[in-house]
Amino acid sequence: MRKKILIVEDEAIIAADIRVTLEMAGYDICGVVSSVNRALEVVEKQRPFLVLIDIYLKGELTGIDLAHSLNKKDIPFIYLSANCNYQVLEEAKTTYPYGFLVKPFRGPDLLVTLNIALYRHEHYRQIRSDQSRVPLRETGLPDPARAAAPEIVGNSQGLQQVFGRIKQVAHLDTTVLILGESGTGKECIASRIHHLSARRNKPFVKINCAALPVNLVESELFGHEKGAFTGALNTKIGKFEKANGGTIFLDEIGEMSADVQVKLLRVLQEREIERVGGNDPIPVDVRVIAATNRNLEAGIVDGNFRLDLYYRLNVFPVTVPALRSRTEDIPLLVAHFVDVYSRKAGKNVRTVASSVLIDLMKYDWPGNVRELQNLIERGVLMTEGEILENIEFPASFLERPGHDLSEDVLTKPISELEREQILFALEKCNQRVSGPGGAAEYLKLRPSTLSSKIKRLGIVRKA
């Protein structure tokens, strides 16, 4: 059965070109309209399988307004727009589109984006169906909610959401894109997804895209034939072939060059690779998990990252929260790392001093969990007794106003210290929470995180 597509576009020539392209590709066009109201009428009567939406349309309502209605009806959609600035992308992202095409675009770009959108929608349906019909314990796999991840310590709401995402996708072959700052544990998440999948007994191959030599990237990923270039004395098996049957983890995917992005896109589309100097395609059965600390949408706007590759990778995104947004996990992480490195060093360090824990809770952790891990390891190595009493924080933190803590401050609960710090920041920033010069910027917190802390602590801002 041919899939019905609705085109919502107020430029007649563009709409006609889209219609011809889709009809030649075997799609059924159930309507071409130029306004949101008319689109809603067609949706009610025809129930299209997918909708192509121009963001700026005739009338008061925009394509983003239409997108909200389509989400309620579980109808996937792709945005079309001549305006691809960062603000438009951010607003469009809030509606969770299945694709975004920037005008002018070519027919093949439209068809590839459409295919990806349909693939993603079907996979989301499969995920929901699998969750309702086949509990993980019946598949013979361990339950990720219970197994969680021994390397990922914490009980915060942000981490619980990550664990839930792992549980949804682990047993499928769906491509996963892990997002988060450096040091948040993206590789640990990828490892858990692999080890909780049906591929867990097959290879898990890790690649840091930023560390690959520029002139050897293709050879490392796809391999090369003997004599393919000077120095190629033997045939080499690439990472994708080594991962056959298992999972390949592409870390720092945002650092990949444009040429290699094209070749990676082909692997994702065709499920085959060609060695450098080879003529025959080699089929590969590999699950792809990618990770980045970059804003790939901004890279698309700047022309540094391919839109079609982004949508191939971003089938199932998992965002790992920064440590500063889950400070309630710090005591658990500290206890875990103290235990690990105390045993590793053959020491008997059992706990940390209250003053150290308070400083750990106040620090903003630009290096996230990795930085905390390194500081605790160093502190354990320098500790002679059972109590870790000193942490070597960066000088910038030690020099911050209010860092020197009096004896009575050390006896206060952490929540009270947090309250006083927020009140001080609000006073300093004229009660402003967000924006330039706001308390969130001063405390190096996200505005939403600070707002939730203000509500939880019962803080009332002055008029």
C-alpha cells in the first residue's frame, strides 16, 4: 500500500516540484495546501502517513503550530524552511520533528530525509509495542532498570531518565546518539546498551573520531587492500569489519571530516563498506552508537555537519546530564570512587571529611564525573589515614569569594549552605534568575536547575 503524504507549502512552484518528486518515487499525495487550517481539514479526512510542513505559512498560524497538532495524532512530520538560523532550529526542536530540510534542497535529499523519517517512526512504534507486549525478562536479557550500570552511579531524576532510555532501546538494533558534555560517561552508556543487547557476546569496538589520523581515517574505519597506497604492505581489516555482528561506538562524531561523513552515511544506508583500494562492497551487520559533546544542530547551520547524516544517527537520542545538574549524586559517586581507589592503592581510606564533601558539592565540575574521579583518585593516593581530608581543587575555585568556610559553616546542613549561596547570588544579581548577569550565570547553573532549587528550598525572591 502506497503511503499518503500531505504537503503544506505556500510557494506553489516548490510545492509542485515536491509533488512530482514524491509521485515518481511511488508516494501517494493526499493534498497540497498552503495554510494550517486547510492542513488540519485534510488531516481529519485523509489521515496522512507523514506531513511535509513549511514553517512560515499564509495566515496567523505557523508550521510549528501545526506540528503540535500532529504530535497529538501521532503523525510524523518533516519541516521545510528557507530560514535555518539557530533560533528557528531551537523552536522547531521543541516539537520533535522527524526531519528538517533547508530550502533550496534537491530531490534526492528529500527522499533520503523522508525514508529516515519513516524508519524512525516505525522504530518508535516498535519500541512502544515491544514494551507493552514483551517484557525484557521474557527475552532472556537482564533488566536494564535493575542492572542499570555499575559504572554509572547515582539515583538522581536525570540519571533515572537515562536508565529508562537504555531500557527502551537496548534490546533493539536501533542507532543511538548519546549527547552530553565531556566527562559525563557517554562511553559507559554505550557499553551498557551493548552488553544489555542480543549482541552482547559479539565485539564492542570503540573509536575516538577526534583521535584518528587525518590521512588514515578511511583505512582505520573501513580497512585497506594490500598495495592500496604507499606503506600498505598487507591487507588491513577496518573497525567496521571487526565489529561485524556486534556494536561499533563512534565517540566524538562531531569531529569527523566532511569526506568521511559521506562514507559513513553510505555505510548506514547500504550496510556495506569498501576497503581503501578495493572494488567489491563488503556487507557488515553492525549496530551503530555515536556520541558527541558538540551541538550538531549548530554544526548543521555552520555547514560542518551533514543534515542527512544527523538524522541517520539521531534515531534514538540519549542525553546524559552534566554533574552540576545532579549534585545529589555527588556523595554516592565520592563513596564509590573512594572505595575503588582505596582498594586499588592498598589503602584503608573509608570516608571524606565534611569540609571536603561541602566543597565537592559547591564546585561546578566543568570536567564532570571524569574530573571528580581524577580528584578523588589523587586525594586517596595522598591520604595516609582513614579520612580523606584534602582535595586539590583548581586555583580558580579556591580563589572564589566565600570559599573560606568558618567552623560554624562546616556544621550546617548542605541544603542550608545551598540556600545561603542562592540568596547571596540573587541579592548580587538584583533578584534576576536567568539571562546575562543573572544568578544562574553567576552560580554556573542552568536557569531551569536554579528555578527548581529555589522552589525546593522555599526561597522567595524580593520584589
